[in-house]
Amino acid sequence: MWALIARAAAAALATLGLAGGCALTPQRGPGAAGGATAAATAATVPPRAPAAAMRPETAAVKVHDDRGTLAPADEARALARVKAEGRASLVEHHLRVLAATGEVDLYRDNRTKLLVDGPATLAAMKAAIARARTRVLLESYIIDDGAVADEMARLLAAKAREGVQVAVLYDAVGSVTTDGKFFDNLAAAGVAVCKFNPINPLERPGYWGINHRNHRKVLVVDNELAFTGGINIARAYSSGSSGGSSGSSGSSGSSGVGGSSKNADDKAKDEGWRDTHIELAGPVVEAIARGFTRVWGSQGCGAAIREAPAPARAAPGERIVKVIESDPRESDNRIYDALLAAVSAARRSIHLSMAYFAPGQEMVQALADAARRGVEVGLLLPGRSDFALVLHAGRSYYEQLLAAGVRIHEMPDAVMHAKTAVIDGVFSTVGSSNMDWRSLVANNEINVIVLGDDFGAELERLFERDVKRSEVITLGAWRERGWWQRVKEAVGRAAERWL
């Protein structure tokens, strides 16, 4: 419910800058997301060159560890270790594709751990905070003032009183329903608190862009651990999704869409969301911390972020990881570019789990083209959502995708909020970015890309587990859906670029 309120508030406020201009779809440009022009510029993604034309003959990647850029021989050994996990030719292929988008900086020697749903994620985050010695950096689109956030706030305040630097960055729209006293109490305990782009332009002059939101979810503890993914500090994550609601997951007539009672639907929106986070240790942690520091500084948040000492364990794992961030003030969305290139170049499989799927024709065409050339393409999407208009916008593409051979599953018994992809079993991404227009052109987002067969297999297993509890959407049943469903899709498609 709170995510719906926040998103509706952003849309309503953005509309103030859209009067008389909704027919226009101007291109994004540097600096476009700030100020009153933001809503108008959030209309289109610039056209991109075909993925095939972007691929070079060799992958000009750069691999780093905690000491800096590796020498060529060390880099070759690091990449060879990833290829040795399996599917070496596919690893090499996706290294080339990634390098062609300009995303060349990778970090070796990392440990990764997938975290499923709120309870496991929040427990891991709180345990990390409790061990903090130098700094805790927390960035979240939503921090509500319910029991989940209250417990986190008590822990953050206690660490601040111990002398640990604690910095909290939250989004003004995402956390619009939270009582200001919640953040005042954190500040009184010694926590550095900053609101991203306040709704009131007089609250922090010079930092106002009502359509430019910070949708990232990041926690960095010392230089030891970092967390990112889809999970906010919110009441929806107080329980896991495996229990879900008790509503029916049977067929809903001729629509081909799973149904449930209204009460069960409302309950699932408030608790038991299905989401995915990732815990990371190793050199990539400092890269994520630098991203936090950049956003903190760009918002004039005040307190300087301390340097953290080197981690106690210099090389905790074997994963090669890339941090990839997007900012609407930049001319291109790096997360979208990397994912589109990987989809367009896929040879074996594409498995996406996506909370908000309204990606526009370019990505839909890339998915359909992949299915037609024999790639197994599977989408795991919500059967219910806290923002129904996006759900229907995404469904407006189903017939095109299904006709091309894409498999679509909808999760009926919990709100699907994860944002993950695994392509060819070796290119995996977990993060905050949805596949909708707001993520593409209006939000700060962060994803991590993990290369290799081992992590890819882990994410594939999670995808298949979720598919087993979801409902398949067939082309025949979809074509028999009712007229009211078609009307909702038409409305969603018409509004897609403003959601």
C-alpha cells in the first residue's frame, strides 16, 4: 500500500509539469531529470545501436581487486577461473558483449549470497550492522515508520552512540507517509540523515527535482559487507512470501490470469512480498560505497563520509562482480543498455523475474527475437501488484511475447517485487531497477552483475522454484481474455511512459 501511495504521489506531482505537453516525447539528455522539466524528459529512452553492431572482436575488460587494476597475466588468470566453472565460451561471449556497452570494470575475489524475502535479508543486514566498527551507510527508497523500520532505527542509533558513523539517505517521495519524527529521532541519536530531493523546494534550496527519485536500496557496513536488491525498510517485508495469502490461485475464467479474493490481494500487498537481495563481500564493497558517497555529495547532505579500513579478509571469495548504476541526469541508462545487449546477444536462455514490467517496444522486441531464434525465454511476473496500471501496461505486451514463444508465468499468491535476470546461465544481475519507464528514465538505480556458471546456477534454481508456484499464461487462454482486461491493458499502455 505504501509503495502505491508513494508512486501515486510522484506521478501526481510530476503531472504538474506535464499539462499540455503529454503528446510530446522528447529525448533524455544530461541534466534533464532535475527541476520542472523532469517529467517531460522522462518520456522516452534514446534509440540504441543494434547489439550485434556493438560487439567488438575482443573484450577490453579491466579486472580490479583490493589493490587496484590487475596486471594482464593476473587478469587472464582471474577470468580463466570464472570460465572454468563451466560454459567458458558463453562467459567469453558475455564479457565481449558487456565490454561493447562500455561496462569494462570488474571486481574479483568477491563472495556473494542470495537473500530471499524480507526476514532473511533484514536479519543479515541487522547482524552486519551490529558488527560495524567504522561506518554504516544505508540508502533506501522507502523507510516507513512501522515495526521493521523501528527495529532498524534502534540498532542504527545504538551504533551511532558507540561512535560509528551512520549515514541514512531516504527518498522524499518513497518515504512520504513516514512521520518526520522518525528521522528527527535518528538525527538526535547522532545519525546523519538526508532526504533525497525534498518535495518542498524550500526545504533544501537547490536540491529539487520532483520526478527524479532515488530508488536504490543499499547497505554498506565498514568495508566488509554490502547489500543491494529490491528490499526496502518497510512493513511489507516483516514476513516471508512462502506462506503468501490464502486466496485461490485458480483460473479466473477466460482471461488466462490467476485470481484471488480482494481481501487476500490486499493482505499480500501489505506483507509477504517475494523479493531478492544480494549480500557481497570483497573489493566490490568499496565500489558500492563510492556510489553511496557520490549520491550523498550530489544532494548536499552535509557530513563527509569516512573512509573505512581495509577488510579483515582481503580475498573472501571467487566471484567476479560488476557494479552498474544509473542516474537520469546522464544521457544513457547503463543498466538498461547492459541488459538489452545481453538479451539481444543471448544464445541459450533468458530468465527474468521482474516486479514492474512495462519496458517499451525495444526490449519486448529483443525478447521476442531471442525466442524466435531458439533461445529459451522465460518471464516471471506479478499476478497482483501494488501498482495495477503498470501490471496492465506489461500485460499489453503478452500476446506479442507469447506468439513469439516466450514463456510467461504470473505469481498469484504474493506480490512479486524481485528484479533479477540470468542469461545463458553465466550473466546474472540483481538490483533495484525494474523494467519500466520510471526506472529507465527518472530514477537513480543500482544493480550488480555477477559473471560465471556457479552463481548463475543458483539464480536459475531460484527462478525455477518461483515458477513452480506460479501460473502459466498460455497464448490460447490469453486470446480469450475478456473485454475489461483489454480495456485495462489499453489504458496501461497509453500511460506507460508516465508511470
